[in-house]
Amino acid sequence: MKGENPVFSFPDTLNNGSGNKSISNSPQYQPDNLQSTFPLPEGGRVTVEILYSDAAENSQINLELRQPNQETLLEYANHNPGFTWVSPDYFTNTNFEIGIYWYWENEGTLYQGVEAGVEVSSLGSDEYYIGFEAAGDDWDYNELVVRVKIETYLPIVFIDPSNISTGETATVSVKKQFYDGRIEDFDAGQLFEFGMMEGCTAGALISGTDTSNYFNGVPQPVTFLAADSLENEEETVKIGVGVVEQNPTAKFQVKTNPLAKSKNHNIKVNGKNDDTKIDETKINSIIIGSCFGGDFNSDKRGDENLVVVGNECDEEIVVCDSFEPQKFDDPGVGKIEKLISNAPWNWIDPVTKTPKNTDAGEGCNRGKSSTDVGLTYVMSEIGPFSQSTPSVIYQLSEDIIIEACLDDRNPNEKLWRFKIKNVRVPIFVDVCSTFISNRNFIDLGDATDFSLLGSHITNCIEFRKVLADLDWEISGGDYSFPCVIRTSKYLFSTAIREHEEKHFQDKTYYIKKELDENTLLQLQQMTRKKDDYPCPEAVLGPDNSGKTKRELFKSLISARIIKGANIDLHMGTSPVPCGIPPSMPVYFQFNSELEANKSTKKFVLASLFGGKCNLGMIRCIS
């Protein structure tokens, strides 16, 4: 530990034993052992916080997620201590792995690679310090230290019933919910915090003989008592429950309002008249109706919403007309929309119901200007690259429509089912013309423009260069021959577009497959009892996370779209040898790229050598 910053001592990976620095001929460094992988057999959620960096000014360290998927969590992580990333909820038997990728320029040589060393220091159950070393003791200033915290369960709050009328009661209890889906009871004697956070004019909490909007250090369950009247026709009450750390010195805490004692009142328990009596102090707390305004002491906390209804439903109840799982291609359900640079994008704001618009802008800015001459990807945001409306941003699935319909086939147990509409998937597909011109390539288009060809092919030497570059493009280029170093001068944007079109087709296929076989099927199987949610607005309202069904479904569908679009993962890799097999080494290249190259080859052979192009009309006389 150095001051407030954790510092690790790494093994010397670059010294040759004599004390002199030894640098590999290749500036790529690969670790022998990675210790930054954590199994999550029960699933879980991971928080990563950057604590410290001792990197040089002219170095860049990127913090990367490698499993369960690959993405850069933060560029220039060495300049961002304090940055915190929280993972999505991971399912059972997930492996979580993080690492670094670094760059450093010294005397004209660019050194780069992943971590050369990793040290993990446990801080207790499911919490760790991880130190990453970029390239050995001689470059110890290229270091990054993070804290990793793993949550395996969260408290899940149950309110029974979840919909009550004025004057009725509901029971508030809590269990453990693991990320693998298991739900278990807490040990007997476990104490909790209970607090009313929203909708507090609609009732009060009761624990034993005490009434309040907040309790700390009490057993479960507690009771919620609804007020006799509401300010609105319906009120949503949010109740938070925290798990108290077992501590023999912990004392019971209750925060109450100043109340006056008076006569007793009869109350209804779950809608039935009962002889149970509650004194005037409890009634007064309901009338005062203040929310708990402090902070929960517990690190582990869950929320649940209770709906108190006074009148009829605000929204019309629609009876389900179909019970088959929805399909992406069903009318009104989903649509893949192809975008090019500066293509417009219009939608209806789900909150204000007003039209909004932006455009894709220079979507190629998402790529790498040094390598990408074409780009295909799902635009999770539309607007950041726009020049005309930079302040208007569309988020993926923002305008999705969630509806609830009533399954009344069993009159003794009517169920709510959920329907999805307007799933729009914007996929950017374009040739990066600016990148092409900035790298001094000459674009011959589809080789049918005699004027363009004549301006560049002025002699046999140039003609042979064109044919050589064309042969290289047909053969698959750098990706199919990873060990061949070759610089091209000419390229054909029509062939590049065909390459990207194959990516578009593959992404479309796997996105639809992911949604049809997983998400839409799961939503069809998800139901809620009408007895618990008498109205559509109740069943579509917030759940125990505080998010509405629309927000939850939007997050789920967006995540599945991104997963489906990961064609590198779906299509896998194939070995590509350097030179003629069985020459070594062998590189494993993504099949998505190899298949796109095959598609390009077919197109080029059919188009450029199929009688449509003018290259075949040119004769070169030496």
C-alpha cells in the first residue's frame, strides 16, 4: 500500500537476469497466467472501481471486459481513478474476466499489448483488489489497480397482496434471491430495515405495536395499513427493505411522528371486516403520511411497490386475442432498419407523445480510421455523430410499446399477459468514404466509369497495380492472409459494400433468432394474476426494482439485440495458416469476416468479370 493507493509488486518480466532491460523484438506482450477471471456458478452482479494508476503521461491503458462478452469498459483508464462500472445481471455458471490493453511510444517504437502480470488480493468474501502490470518491472509505472465486488444475491421483497383497497392491510416480507434464480428464506432471527420511500400519504408500516414510516433492526414480516382515503384515485407505495448486518450491539431504531392518543378504530384486514383494533396513534401517522427521508444503513436492499386503489381502472382492459409466442416478423412487432451516413431517424417520444428526430451522422466515427473502410453495427444510440441535431439522442428500444392483455380462459384465475410492439433495430451499414480518402486510397467504385478509370490507369504499370489490388481483394486480403504484408493503392467501394451487406444479413438473422427463441418466448410465458393487479396500469407499473415493465422489457430486449448482433460470437472462428498449409503459425480468424470475404469474392467475380465492368475492355500493350 502506497499512501491511500494499493500498489502491487510484480515479478520481473523484462530483465534478463543481468540487471539490464531486455525488450522483446515484438512490441506485443502476452501473459503466461491470467488471474483476473472469477467464476460465478450462481450468477451475480459485478462492480469494478478504478482505484489507482501509476502510468506515464504518454501511455494509454484501456480497461477491458473479456468474459462473458468482449468490450472496452473505459479508454484511458489510467487517467480515470474513481470510475465505477456495474455489470448487468449475469446468469448461472458465468465466467467474469477483466484485463487491460496498453499503448506506449518510446523513441519512435509503439509498444502495446495486454497485461503482462496480474495480482489479486482478497478483501474478504467476494471483494478483491486486482493489480494489472503492463509490461514488467522496468515499466512499473504502467499499472492499474481496481476493486472488484461480486454480489451473489439481493433481497427480494414480497407484498401480499400487492394490490389493496383503502383501509385494507398487506404483509411485507423478504427472501434471498440469487442470480441463478433460486429464492431462499433468510435465517431465523435475521433483522431488517423497513422504510416507506414513496406514496407515503397512502398508509403506514406496523411492526409489533409500533407504527412508523421507518424501522431498523426488526424481524419480518411487517404490516402495511392503507389509509381510509386517497389524494388520488390510485397511489403507488414504494417500500424498501434492507438486510441488517448481525451485530450484538445493534439497537432497535424507529422513527415516528409526534402523535396524539385517542379512541380506537376498527380496520379491515385484506378487505374483510375484523375486530382488530388500532389506536389513534396509528391513524394519525397515516394522516400525517410523511416518507422516510434518510438513507438506509444496509448495503443489500430491495424495493417493492404496493398499489392502493380507490376507484375503477384508468386504462381499458383488453382481452388477449392470441396466446402463441410473438415472432419478430409478426405485423407491428419488429423491424430491422438499415442506416447509412446522415440517414434520418424519427420516433415518437414515449413520455411526451411528441415527434422527435435526429440522424445517423458520420456513423463511421464509431470505427477505427486506420483499418475500417466499411462498417456494420447496431446503433445503440443515434445522434452522437450527427452534425444537425447533436443534442437529440435516440436510445435503442426507446419507443418500444408494452401492452397488457387479459387471459380470461380460466374464470377462476384470470391472468395478465404482455405483448410487445414496435421493436426497431437500427443497423448502420456503409462504406467509410472519409477514411478511404484520408488514407490515400483510390476508389474505383464498380469499375464501370471509363472517365474515372482513365484518370488513374494511364499506363500498363498502373493497370497491373489495379489488377493486383483487385486480385488481393478477391482473395480475402489481410484477413485471409494474416502473415502477408501488402500495401494496396486501389480499392472498389462496391465490393466493400457487398462485404458489409453480408455482415448486415448475418446480424439480422441472429438478432431475429435471439429474440424469437429467447426473449419473445420468455415474455409470452410471463404472467401476473389479475387478483394481484386489478388494472392494466398496475401490472405495467414498477416492480420491486422500482422500474416499470416498459423500462425492464426495453433493457431486456436491447441486451438481447446486442447479443444477437455479435456475429463473431455466434459464427465462431476457423484456423487460417500463414502461406500454404500446413505452414505455421496458424491464426484463428472470425468466420463472420471469412464468410463476408467469400461473399465479396462471388460478387466481384460476377460483377467485375461478368461483362458488366470496363476493366475487361481495357487492353494493355507493353
